[in-house]
Amino acid sequence: MEETKNNQTENNPDYNPTPASDAKFIFASIKQFLFELLDIRSDTDKKGTIEDIKENISMKGHTAWVLVFSILIASIGLNVSSTAVVIGAMLISPLMGPILGIGLSIGINDIDTLKRSLINLGVMIGLSLATSFTFFLIPLFRNETPELLARTAPDVRDVFIAIAGGLALIIAISRRSKQTNTIAGVAIATALMPPLCTAGYGLATWNLAYFGGAMFLFTINTIFIALATFVIVKFLRFPMVRYINSAKRKRIASMASFVALIVFAGSIYMFFNLFKQNQFQQAAQLLINDIKSNGISIIDEKAENIDYKNNTITIFIYGHKLTYNEIENWNSRLPEYGLKGTKLEFQQGVDDSDLRNEVRNLTDLYAQNQKLINTRDEDLKEKEIKIKLLESEISKFYENEVPFLQISKEARINYTGLAEISYSKLIKTNFQHVDTITVFNTTWYDSIPDTKLQQLQLEKWLKTRLNLDTLVVTKNP
């Protein structure tokens, strides 16, 4: 009917749409698009969601053992500082069940489910702490790792992660077609297991600060995931539990509303405190960075030096000692950083400028000595190269050198008529190339009748003995 009317209007020659009507049409189209894009009510399985959450609340039997082993895996991952192992443990952990049960039961006024969820949440925490405590009791696994230390104090960002994770989780579960990948992703993002493991580590090492900080982080995640579940359950208008006794129904509804109000108020208070603490830490770090940029040397920068509870910032300085006026100047600038009322403490020793100058002089002297050493090393390398070159030339010379003394002894034994023998190198050229010839000059006794034959045999022997193709034997007159 409406489509026909629109067609008739468009075909009418007198029809002249105004800019106002066009804007209304565009606005209505955008509104309709956004509604269809963000609507989650049309695809919600309320009955199935309630059943799924109630089925996963129980922490006994198989679920209890899965929890124990997942906590053990997470503890090992924290001990070896392996993020991959911790993520794997979170993927198989059944920690979400009781937390979702608390948010659902408050949202639908189901007091029985609320009691059951709280009991199983307590069982879950007890099993987790007992498992991690037992593991970290072993002395071999008590070393502090970055993964453990990262779970000892909550941050305002943990609140946003818990809220966003809780909203994503209950929305994914409430669909008719469940999204298991979303559930696994939320388990990783909200990171409920590592704080419980860290709390067990704190108990095993009697470090109550670690235990308290880790349990506080776990409590924040738990409360805000349950709160997100409560909000979505109310938004999707899940059916309330009906009681035969109307007075009981009203009493339970009032109790559930009161619990929800307490949880909500506590959540807001926790969020506000974490937000203020984070704001204080950021402002303090900005102040410290500005102090360092002014040439003041700061040592021993630790997180505990920024004390939000006592509203104190402690800075340890070395080198140039700050004067009273400089300290007062930095204290007067605290309101610029939003740190009004904060106590700024400078811890500094005696002025060690002379000592620093000595260290600087020694450093310069060391640098000069290193240059000299490097120069000498280069000279030594050059000399080593020359020595190797000379050794190579000498070895070549000795390779072509004749062992004259040995040869002369052997020749005297073999040729008794030999009176003298001499040796030389003859260098000759035909002006095209140069030849080097080994020449032996001999003198024979007069009693030898045929020296020519003896000389010929000597030449053959020398060629064979010295492995030379070219060799000349001459005779003195």
C-alpha cells in the first residue's frame, strides 16, 4: 500500500519534494540501517541461553578436573614466562560458568541459581588456589618471572577489558547459533586464570602483597564480567523467574535488586579508584621525565616510588646535588601536573661533582689509550703481513737451493778421483727471456785416466739426485 502511494507520488508531475523531506528520508534510512546493524534482540535465544549458562555453573566431576589441570598448565606457563602456554590453559579453563551464572541469576531474580553460582565460584577459587599453591610450593618453581609480576596489580585498563569481554561473551552466548571462537577469545582477553595462579604463588612464598594484588585483579574481572552479563540480560528482557508466593517473589526481587545495586556501586567505586590511581601514575611519570630532561640524573626508578595511597613521589638523585631553591621550584610546579597536595621527596647524597670529573678524565684517558692500542695493533698487523711475505720469499729461495754440502759428501764417496767440486747459479739471457742454470765445476786427480766418462756419470747422477732437467757439469783445465 505504501509502495503504491510512493509510486503515485513520484509519477505525479505536480510532486515537488522539498529538501526537508529528503533529509528526513535520509535520516530515517540511516536510522533503520543502524538499527538492523546493531540489533541483537531478534536473534536471541533466551531459553537456550539460560539453560547453557546453568549447565556450565557446576564445578564438580569432569569440570573440576579440567579446572585443576588448566590451572596447573597456567602455573607452569607463568613459571617459564611463556605466553603461549598461559593462553592454552585459558582456552580449556571452565572459569566463566559461575561468573555468568551470578550475572544471569541477579538479572532474572533467580535466587536458587545465585546461591548455586556463588557456591561454585567459591569452589572454583578454592580449587584454583590449592592447585597453584601446591605447584609453587616446590622450591624449583618459585622464581619470579615477568608473567607473574604482571598480575600482581590491577590497572584501569583491566576494567575496560573485563566490561568489553563480559559484554562480548554474553552476547555471543545469547545467539541462536553459538560462537565458540568468541567465547575462547573472551577467556584469553579477560585472563581470569593468571591472577588466581599468581595468588597461589603469593601464598606459597608468603608474599601477601602479591596475593592481595592478584586477588584484587581477579575480583575486578569477576565483578565486571558478571555486571556486563546482568546488563545484557536486562537489555534483552530475559524472562523473570516466577514464584507461587507473590510476597516471596517481591522479597527475592528486592534482594536481587539490592545485590545488583551493591555490586554496581562497588564496581563504580573500584573503577573510579583505579582511574584516579592510573591518572596519578601518568602525571607522576610525566613529572619525572621533565625532571630528567632538565639534566637531573635519576636512579632506582621503581613503581613503588610512585605511592598513590600515601600521595607521595620519591625520586633518587645522583651526581649534581639540588639546591633548596631548585627543590622548592619543582614542588611549586606540582599543580601544573595535576599533583596538587602530593609530597615530592628528593633523596640525594653529597655532591660528587669532583668524583664525576675524575671518572670523566679516566674515561677520556681510557679512550686515548684505546686509540694508541688500536694504532699499535694496526702496525703489528702490517709487520706480520711483511714477515709472512718475506718468509714466503725465503721458502721459495730454499726450495730452489741445492744442498751443496750433502751433495759434495755423496759425490766424494761415489767418485774417488774427484779432487774438488764447486757450485753456482748461471743466469743468461738471449734478450727475450732469462734462464737460470745450475752449474757444477769439477777438478779431477791427474791419476784418473778417463775423466770425461767420470764427468758424464757425475752429471747424470746430479740430475737424478737434484731432480733437475737442466744442469751443467764443467771441468777445470
